[in-house]
Amino acid sequence: MKLDFYLLIPIYRRYSMSIKKFFLGFMFLVVSVLMLSGVSVRAQSATTLIVNYHRFDGAYGPWSLWLWQDRPIQGGGQNIAFNGFHQDTGSRQLVYDLAGTHLEDATRVGVIVRQGDWTKDVAQDLFIDMGNPDENGVVEVFLVSQDPTVYYGLDEVDLSHRLMRVDFMNTNVIEFESSKTLRAEQVTVRANGEPVDTTQFNMVGMRGSVRLVQQADLTKSYTIEVDFEDARDPQTYDIGFSGIYDSDAFNDAFAYDGELGALYTPERTTFKIWAPVSTALTLNLYTHGHRGDETDFDGQVGTDTPYLTQEMTQVGRGVWQTVVEGDLHGVYYTFDVQNGRFNHRDVVDPYTRSTGINGERGMVVDFNRLNPDGWVYGDFPDNITHRNEAVIYEAHIRDYTSHATWNGTEAWRGKYLGFQETGTRYLGVKTGFDHFVDLGVTHVQLLPVHDIGMAIDERRINDPDYRDRMDTVFNWGYMTLHFNTLEGSYATDPFDGSVRIEEFKQLVQTFHDHDIRIVLDVVYNHTATSGDSNFEKLVPGYYFRFNSDGSFSNGSGTGNETASERAMMRKLMVDSLVFWTEEYNISGYRFDLMRLHDVETMNQIQQALHAIDETILIFGEPWDAGGSNLAAAEAADNFNLHRMPGIGVFNDDTRDGVRGGVFDASSRGFVQGQGNMNERIKLGLVGGIAHQHLSLAALPKGAWAQQPYQAVNYVSAHDNNTLHDKLMLSVQAGTPFEAVKHMQKQANAIVLLGQGTAFIHGGAEMMRTKPCVVISGVPQGECDSQRRFDHNSYRSPDASNQIDWNWKVDHYDVFSYYQGLIQIRRNIDVFTYPTADLIRERLDFNVTADTAGLVSFFIYDPDSAWEYTLVAFNNATATRYLNLLNMEWNMIVNRDTAGVETIDVVSGNTLELRPNETVVLYRLARGAEWPPPAPEPTPDPDGGGCFGFFSGEITGWHIGLASLSVIIPALAVGGVMLLKSRRFPGA
């Protein structure tokens, strides 16, 4: 039912009070009647959207519109073609009936004018306010090519001729793009308002250039004045610097090495921001971090109006500054930025240390007020001496507490506080935080916890309808919005920028109190948005790499890639990482798509971080997502690792050798029985270095590490299938599940008994799976053809990503095995030699006995309690035999059990190795005890050492294939013959 009321109430001044009372009472009665009768009163809703698009060149053919709902709920977009022309301007037009479409209930619509290959007319996303339709329910807007403004009336639109772009290409040449062809006499270049001499004017179509007679002085302000020979006065445009950002002249003028951001003291806060091409900046201060149409969890309505605006002043080298007196802790701030003819409102500071809801406003922070009791800056657990002693465990904040079996505090599910809650149990097993302690790892690596903006809508994290499907409450977090700010969806109150800081620091402190360090997964290689990013609004074209056609280079596969080689992007990365280290006591960093960063930037990061603590871990993915403009010679990857001391990379060569490749789910590796993977296994066992018994020709990239810590050995991570799922998709049909468990054990036994840095994907120790979630026939993720498993769960629901603690109950044998391997690695120093020289000196493979599917190595270490160590890995295809040399050995690992305690004593000629059996055997040095009480970290040996041993009359260490020859005299000690050197025939 619809009721229309038209009220005409004449109000005379002398009776104003009594009539006002009558009016208010009458309106109360009307509203009450309407409520009782079930009538809803609301503003006219939009029913039709009209989008007009104007191009000066008239070339509309390849262009269409990409439209999506941005508010109140972000939704998927659709490509929609124009279906008409504007009758007055001739512009292309779309008339779109909203009923029944994905835009029907939208209060804000996102729009991109694009071509089929995603070439965009303007770089940034544009947004249409749907809140003010006309009396017919129509919202009509006008878009102009190369103009980021959305116009709501034809009278607002300026369709007169203009320059769309003008930039220095070097310090002599200016290039521009015009809406019409120009002549030289129509163009004047000015420096600080005064004309400068020019020559060689050139115009082809709508693109032109002009050369300065003398080189530009970049300390001056340059403009170009154009007379379009119409009714207007000549138009003036600021000349940008995008063509000379990489020049010495630009860096000499504008590179800045001081502090940036909101620099807080209790007496005043100094705001400093780098924006060398801007013509004006204004600081806005807000009482709330959320807008006026948003209400926080305490019922507080936000604000759209700053309580203070203050003009900023240029203070040199591209920096703008202003000072606000008083204690501003907890105050939110943004900047209005004027770049030429474009004014950007409410730009967030790239250096902000916290934000309000969804990262929409920065926040001034006094960190000292937010530290938990007992917080000590610079305090790291003393749990490693060398970086390759680390056992890194990868985890996501939500995964460990979102499942019902976690059994922790309900309000802390999926939160920083839940991740650090102690004492949780399920059916007798430890869950959540206590599981990490129980497992015994040295480092927990968190998937990104920096602010990811609207990838998760923080306003809706308590909304029961905002979950269970993809693109809701779960996201891996690889779409960075703010580099120095914590993600709010993991805080109990994302509206208050202080809460996330307090709770994350509590997380770090709890882990440190239990002797576990924290590693952050950091994503500096790209940003969540491109043209809309704060970077582009502040310094257009500077922070990103671009293609020759002006489009964003996309080596990240997400739409852009940052230009780490530029001074101020490099500075931001170094400053950011030092900030996380010093403010939050972070102990390591894993770099997403590290190949998109340049070698020099990574080296400066390494130097800055290791000046704080030499045990800080720095490692990353030595690949990109394809198509980067960064020169291969400068990319931070395997091939340039020799130029990056102190930095490691993921060892995908050994990963694929152990379990098969990631791009073919059915491919097999060593543990599934593939027979030609021995050299890849050996590469991981020596920590990626060149070794005398390693065939480099059999490896995809040779040996690329200089030192063992540079090889991060792993067999699974958050990307691609979990180890369990990969094995289930690749084993032969009919393989018993118990056999798959043996493969799961052996895969990470190779990692944890190798000389590189060990990395475990969280959940591998309990057979973690990522099931494909299907709702109404639609997979809520990226699944295999049979819809069994999700292989790319970055935006899949909790049901695909969460840890079900029943797994630990059901597969406690696997957990115990991993736990035992970690105990071995942390307590037995022969598996974590700090230098390549020690590995080459003390570890040897039995190359003469090498056979496809069996890898074994021998260590002699005169400085260790374990004087002699023998390790063998037998793959899934057959039972094989290991020659024991008629010696007696202590066994601590077999196919079923792993740990530091002796589980068997074996002797005789040979030891039978079952399929997927790993064995670790040792003999103690004379007088040594095992296990020793609280072993001290092993000092770096100074060389020497022997390679093998024999007792009695021995012709060789072999598996029935070859003999071992003594080539120099040996020294007999206590009935054991220690060889200074030896060779394998045919090696």
C-alpha cells in the first residue's frame, strides 16, 4: 500500500510556538499511524541508470562499461555495452534498467570505461552516487575521456578542448596529449610564471612535443599555456615529471631521506608527506574513522565533516608539512591533494600507522599507550643462533580458531586474540596457540596482516549473512591497501584503530613468552588498486611501473606492480620494514613475488634489518606472475641470489622433486614413486649449494644458493593444493590411505632433515585438506574438475580454509612424527650447518650406491656429540636395503616414529627400508651422552673434519653397487678408522 500526504501548514510568526507544537504532535501521530498500518516511508529509489561517455576523438568502437555494486555490499562486476547516443553531445550512452540486475539495490555503483583487454580510459575506478535520483527514478551521469570526474548534470560538464596529459620526458623535452591538433604559436612554456625559450615543436595527431633550449631547473614550477583559439582565455597546465622520475636530475631535486607520516608527540603532531608534483595539499582531521552513513559497534555514528582543515606548506625536496598543536592520539586524518586540474579528496597517508574502518582514514597513534604490560622493545626469543636453524610454520589468523573444534573464547574466533589464546583443547589434543607450542616450531609466519581495505568488509564481520561464501569474511590478504597498518577484520573492534594495535602486540608478546618468533608475509610488490591508489593520487606515475603505452605493468597478475627501484618506493619499503621490526618486534619477513623487487632494494632492506638483529629472516618467492618490466639482471630471484647475501628464496626445485609440480595436480615426485628426482632431493638436503656429489646438469636452475640459509626448503604452502590434497590427486588408484600418510611424513622429513631453512605449511602435520565448498551447484573457490579440493583458496569461505581439529585427533601419528622431526632439527646440530664449506666438508652422498628412488647421505662431525650420522630416504616403489657396514647404530627415525630418543639399535650387514621409509641412524662420539641436557648452540667449526668411517676390514659403503676407495693414509683412533679424504669410483 502506498499513501501520499501533502501538507500545507501556514505558520505565522506570532503563533510560531503553538503551531510548532501542533505540527510536531501531528507528525508524531502520522508516523505512528503509518507504522501501525505497516506503511514504509522512504526516499525515491533509483530505477534507471544513464551513463554518457564523451571522447574527443570520436573513436567509441572498442569501449564499453564495467559496472558493479560498491555499496552497500560489494558485488561482482559485469561488462555492459553502450546502447545509444546522447541527443545533444553525440556521446555514447547507456540506458540501464536496474530492476532485477546486480545493481538494483546499490547506493553506490562502480564504473570503469574499458576495452576488452582491460585497457582503461582512466586508471582509477569511478563511482556513481545512486542516492539522488530524479522524480522518475533516473540517475544520469556524464563521463569524459581522460577525466576522472563523474558529472551529474550536462551543465557541469566541460567539453571544451584541453590537454589530457603533459609531462617532462627528460629535462629538455616536454610531451603532451591534446584534444585537438595545435600549432607552435598556440603553446607557451613557463618557469615560475616566466616564458622560457623553446624549439622543435612537433605535433602528430593529438600527440605533441616541444624542446626547451636550456635544461629545466626542477626546483622551479613549470607550466604550459595553451591557446585553443576559442572563447576562453589561454589555459594553463602544470607539467608533470613522469618521464624523468628515474633521472638523476629528479632524484637530486626530490629524493628525501627524512621522516614522513604523522610524527606524534603529546604536545603536537607534525604531518609530513612527499608529493613533489602537487600544487596544494590540505590536512583534514576527523573525530571518527568512519563516515556519516556508518555506525560503529558502540552505536556511534561517524562523520563526513573534518573538525579541522589546515593548509600544508612545501618545505623542500617535494615534502609538504603542517603542525597541529595538542595531543592528537586517536584522531583520524586524510589529505586533499591538488595535482594540476585534478583534486583528490581524503587521500590516506602511505605512511599512516593505523586506520579506521576499511582503511578509509589514517590515525595518529601514540604507541606507548597501547603496549601490553611487560612489552619490551627489541626483545626477540633466543631460540636460534643461525638463520637456517629456523623451523618456519605458515599460518593464517582466521584458520586456527574459526572451526567449532577450536573451543576457545567465542568472541575471539578469527581474531588476533583468539590466535594467541592459551589452554584450548579438543578431545584431549591441544588446539590453536597451544598447538604451535606443542609442535615445537621456532617461527610462526602469518599470512598478510597489513590492511587490505575492502577485500574484507570490516563493517560486516559480525553479520551472519556475511560468511560461508567466497568474497566475504575470509581472504588471504595479498591486496595491500596500507603497508604500515594492521588489518582491522582480525581485531575485536575494527572501527577503533587502537584496538588492532593492542591486540596484535598481545599476540606477539604471547608467542615470544613461549619462545616462538613471528614472521610477517609482506606484499610490497603491488597494491590493491591502481589508478585509485593513494600512490597515484599523490604522485601520479611514480610508484608503479608502466608499459610503453601508458598502461600499468602487471607482473603481479593483480593489475599493477610497484617500482621498487625508485628512491622513494625503496625508502618506503625500508622504512616500513624497520617500523614493523622496531615497533612490533617482528623477527622475519617473507616477500610475496620477490622477483618484482630489484636487487639493490633487497640489499638495502637486508642491511637495515640485520643492523637491528642478524637473525632476522629475509626470504621470498623468486618468481613473479609474468610480464614485468623490471630488467632480469636486476630482479631479486635465484639467478641473482649470489648478489644478495643474507636473503633466501623458496626452493621450488626440491618442492617439485619431492611431490610433483604445482601446475599439474596429477604429476608425481619422489614420495609417490617417481624415479628421476634424486638430484632435486639432494639439492634440498645440501641447502641449495653446489656440492661435489650433486649433478648440476640434472637440475632446472643448477645450484643457486651461496649459503644454506638461502634455500627455504618446503613441499607445500598456502598456494596451490595442500600436501594431502596433492598426494590424493596424484597417487595411483587404489593406493591405501595409510600409504598416503607415509608419503606425507616422508615429504617433510626431507625438508626437516635438510641443510636449508625449513618451512612447513600449517596443517601438513595433521593431513590438512582444503575441501571444495559448493553452494547451490556453484563452487565457492577454485576447485579441481571433480570438485574435491580447492587449489586457490584466497577468497574461499572458512569451510575451505579452516583447521578442523578432528584432523589432529584422527592423524595424531602424523603430528607426532612431525613433532619428532622438529625436535631432531632443533637439538642435533649436524642438520643445520651454518656455512656451505662445512656442508661440503662433512656431508657426503653415497653416489656409488645411488639408485633411482633411494637417496642416502653420511656425516662425520668431530665437533658434535653425533660423531657419525647416516640418513636414508627410500621412495614408494620398492623395498630396498641399506648397507650398515657391520656396525651398530642407534636409530631415532623410521617410517613410523621420529624423535630424539633411540627407538632401536640395528647392526649387521644391511637394514631393510620399506616403501616411503626414512631412517636416521647415529653413533656417538666417545664419552658423549644422548640426549644431552639443554644443548648450547653449535659454534662455527673452523674447518678440518673427515668424511667417512670404517671399522674392521671394509671394502666400501654401498648398497650392493660399488666400492669406496681410500686414497690417502688414514688415522686409526680407538679401533675406528677416520678418513681425511676419499673418492667414489665414477664420481
